[in-house]
Amino acid sequence: MTQRYEYWVDLRFHHPSMDPADITRALRMRPQTSWRIGEKRRSLAGASLLGQRTDTYWSKRITPGGARVPDARIAELRLISVLQRLRKHARFFKKLQRTGGRAEIWLSSHSSYNYSFTFTPAVLRHVGSLGCDLIVDIYPYRQRLSA
């Protein structure tokens, strides 16, 4: 069955106190978006907003945004590749959770056609072994990708 959709995968972290630079060093990846608890809030365009950040946040697009998929299971295969890359950072993921943080793998997608994702038990075990939340975010229309 051919399924046509677009997708992207993001890695996101939330923590009550960790410095986002520590996440960057541990993963050897630069975030697209990050802030530290206590920083002044700003819009995506950089304008000042009221209040301060209430937690640390770190986010990185892992796949090229808006990859068009002509065949079934491409996103699932890409997710397996991402999980294999992240496995070497398992100790960091455990430390993050032990100190009150959480890690999320976001699979965001869009299509004007009906489609589905299949996550095998092996994929779910990999997600679980890292202690990540797997979030599948589906849109009925094309998203403006900022990263």
C-alpha cells in the first residue's frame, strides 16, 4: 500500500534546572531552540514577552523537515535509525530522568490522504529503554517549519 505523507522528527528535552549547554555537550548536537530556567521569555521573532522561563528546554530537528514519503513505513524506518543513534547516550537520558527531566521524540506528520504509522514492539522497546516519550503529532494541512 502506498502512503503519501510528509514527516519530520524532533528531539526535545525539558528539565527543572539543567543548563541547555550540558544537553548540547552530552549529545554533541546543537539545538534549534533552547532556553534556561529563569531566562526572560521571547517570541520566535525575538520580541520580549512577559515573564521568565519556568524550566529548561532544548529542541533539535533530527530529520530534514517536510520529507515527502512515497511509500509506507519510511518514517518508522527513520525513527529506528534515530533511536539507534541515541542509544549511545542512554546514560545521559537516565541522568536527565533521575534529576527530574524528560525526553521526547516527536514524530510530526501531515497529509491530505489517510495513512498510518506502525511501531513494532522492537521500536517501542528502544523508546522505552531510553525512557523517552514518543509523541505522534498529526496535522491535516502543511505546517510552516521553522527549523
